[in-house]
Amino acid sequence: MEHPPQSRSRLRLVEQACLLGLVMTLGVLLLGRLTFLIPYLDWFSHFPVVYLIVATGFTLILLVTRKWASATLGLLVSLYCLILVVAPFSASRLDPDVIGERRLTLSALNVLASNQAARKTLECIPHADVVGLLETPPSWSGVLDEVKSTWPRQWRDLRDNPTGLTVLGDDRIREARWFMLSPGAMPAMHLTIDVDGIPVQLLIIHTMSPQAPGMLNTRNLQLEQLANLINSMEGPVVVIGDLNATTWSPTFTDFLHGTGLRSYRASSGPGSGLKGTWPRWAPSWLRIPIDHCLMRGDVEPVSDRLFEAPNADHLGIFIELAIGEDQDRPLPAEQVRANNLRPVPMFWRESGPTQRGYPTVSSE
């Protein structure tokens, strides 16, 4: 049955609007891949879930209106979005029983500098061996004293701005030192923890929020400083905190592959793309994963979960890690291949496999 001229005109307008939306979505996706040319394009890389929903919506409209050629483009754009969403979480998980019985539990939460509900917030934090509290204000001092029976070791740099940091820990911490992420003079903590005879280097980090070009540049320089520090360390290394970069950011990808770190989310399944941590009050498909736990060495995630705290604008992360005895033990070949998948597919770049699937880091 042929549509009347007015209906055909409306269908053409719908097709053109959907086609324009698909082209714009693809353009934004490609811009987010070009940060190696213009670093500020990193802003476009963090929302592949949103792009997937938008592209799928346009494609469904084109399918319903039987605009097959345009719908084919929509299917290709949706497929590319799906690859971006799924690929970072597609690695296989090594059986923790292969590693041994040593365990280390960690929690981290960006509490928000204006948060005055210290007691209620601390009650929501899962008990862990070490807890990192980001953006802790001076008003929290008295309440932090009250939890010394649970966490006897405490280090505090309380500030009225978003750079405060508090670390709570137990007696397994052997060494602790403050250092500053530069530029920005943002405090960070380096702990050495004795996990049943194995020293684990733990870094608790909060990098600059890239809300403006200068702030994005500051965050990138902080990640470079952090990479240099990590590459100077031996043995197992764990990094936890708010890195203000998502799993899909090419800048973050380069940081991972330059240090040999891998995310606890890497083997948590494709649904992890919907388990972001910020902003807390947004629907799960709108939250982005900027709070991370990264690891290097014979360290494997055993369990993990997100938790909510009042007045905080982030969800917190809790993770249980298994610490292995042999930090030089090679992984099976299939695990090496899985770990060498780039967290973001960048098909024109390669990273060579090394032992445990990490890139070679130059000591020069």
C-alpha cells in the first residue's frame, strides 16, 4: 500500500533526522578515539553506553519505518558501541584457588567535600583491611577518632576542598608515606602492607577532575607522575581511588598499558559497563566508572561490590584480592591473550605480550 504524499514527506523527515543523529553519534565516538592528536577529545570517550542507547533508538525507528539502508548504518554504529562497552570486561578470571589463601580487602569512597554526615557515612563503609576516604573535610576529625577501635592506623589530610584524603588501616601496614600528585598538590598515600609474608605496595589516589582544559591537562600529568612511580616499584602493586577517568578513556588505557596494571573489572563480565560509580543518584546506565582498583603482579580479584553512602556523590567500591606467592609465575596462554586485549579497542595500535600479559616497561 502506497503512502500518501504527506506521509511520505514525514517519513523522509524522520529518516533524515535519524540518519543525522547516527552520523553525529558516530562522529562523537570517533572524536573520543583521537585523544592522541588532541588530548581534550578525551571528554567524548566516557559515554559509550549512552551512545549505544541513542544509536539503538535511531536504528529501531528506521527499522520500523523500513528504511533499510539507513538502518544498516544504525546497526553498524550500534555494534561498534557495543564492542566499546563490552571489550574492557571480557578477560577470563584466574581461579583464586590457584593463587593461595592470602587475602587483602580494600574499600574506597569519595565522600564529597561538603558531606557533613560523617557518622552515617562511616557506618555504610564495609569493613576492610584498608579504607581510602577521598575529599574528607576537617569536620570529620572527631568522628574519625571514634573508629580507631576498628582501624587503629589512621592518616589524615583534612581539607575544605575536594583534595582531602583519609586512610584507615590495620596493623598489617608496615610503612606509610604521603606524596603529592603534581601539578595540583593533591595528597596521595603509599602503603606497604604485609599480607602473610608478601609485601604489597598500595597507592590510594585522587586525581584532578577534568572539568576544564587546564584541569584535564593536570589530571594527565598526574597520571604520568603516577606511572613513573609505579614503574619504579617491585612486587605486587595495587592502586585504588578516584582516577577521574573511565575504562573507555584512551588516556586511561595508555596509563594501564604503560604500567602493566589491570582493572578488577576486566574479568567481571559485560554487564560491568552498567556498573559505574558517578554520579551516585543517576540511573546505572548513566553512571560512569571513574573509581578504580587496579593491580599488577600475582594479584587476582576474588569478589567485589559497590556500596552507597549518604551525601556522597560517588558509589564506593569494596574488593577482596587474592595475593599469590610467585610474582613471576606465568599465566596460561589463553589468560595472556585475554589480558592483552586493550581495555578500549584501538585497532590500529598493538601492544606486545610479555610474561603475565603485561607490556615491557623500560627501566631507562
